[in-house]
Amino acid sequence: MALFPVPAFADFTENNLLAIFYHELGHAVIDQMQVSIFGQEEDAADALSILLIDALYDNERAEAMAYDSAALFLAESQSTPAFWDTHGPDAQRFYNTVCLFYGANPDAREAFAQEFDLPVERAETCEDEYALAVDSWNAVLDEMSEDAGFSGALILRAQGAMPVLAREITALNAEFKWPRNIVVKVMPCDEANAFYDLETQSTTMCSELTGWLSGIAEAEGWN
């Protein structure tokens, strides 16, 4: 995979918008490529998000994105978990994110794991966890990268300001093809959310996400 261009300005909000977008693309890939998932689909989408971050960006930018994505899960883990939700508890998603990114290059990312206090018992399994995730996803992504007769693409329809997605979609369309077009909507939703719609085969990034993420960054002193 080609390394994506590094934007002139990247912060907690932008990094998490991209991580969330990649997560929703995971649901789109699972749907369009008919990927069999054994376990929670949300976990599989989380794994694809961190794999794409690791694969598509140089190490410095990828580490910043993984750091901010993990930090968001850590901040959200302070709330009471909704065990009925299809997503795993934020504390678990935090450790999974740290583990997978660390497992991609343990020698170079030891400081990353230490920064987030990844327990030694979990750190010992992370390289194998990363290898398993790569083996599971690479065959699908390779098919989308090669000339498999796919002609679909990501199509942005924005009703709100989220310019980082325009750049990202251009880069992704140069890297991957889809069986069918996927419309990526940026629009008000009356909540900070993002989702993939199975019926319309479209991804929605709610414009409220930007303010919500910026608010968390300001509260935590990260911007």
C-alpha cells in the first residue's frame, strides 16, 4: 500500500475523525466484500481502522493517529459502560487499539506501549494478535487493491464542514476499488455519531462529531 500524504496540520480532532471514518469503512468492507466475521463486527471494524492507520501513513503520523484514537477510548472509558451495546466497553477498545498498533512493530513502539501502561501479560500477545488481524484482512484488501473488475468508489456528499474527508477519500479511491459505489455523507444528525447503513450502502459522518471531539480535546488539554 502507498503511504498517504501527511496534512500540514493534524490534531486530536482530525486524527479521530479519520480513525472513526476507517472504522465505518470496515463495516462497508464487511458488507460489500461479504466478509465472514466470527465474533463482534465492531471489533473487526476497530481492527481494520488501526491496520489502515499503520499501513497507509508513515510511522510518525501513524503513531500520532493511533495515540489519539487510543486516548479517545481512554477518555470515554471513564463513563459507565453500556454492556448491552454492540460495541465493546471503551476500556477494552482502548487496550485493543494500543495492543494492535504496538504489535505491528514491538521493537520500535515499546515507548508507545509504556506510555499507555499496556500490561506485560497483554503485550506478550500483541505481535501474534497483529499478525492474525493482518492475515484476516489482507486478502480482502488485496482484492480491492488489484484489478478484480471492481468499478465502485467512495463518493463524498457533504452538508457540513469536514474537509479532512475530501482529501482522505481521494487517496482511498486511488488505493482501493469497491464492488459498488459508496456514498459518504457528512450531515447534521442531532448527535455525535457515525454509521454505515446496510440498506442504502452509505456511510454517514455526523457533523456534530467535530465539535464533540474538539470539546473532549479542550477538556483534556490535548489541543
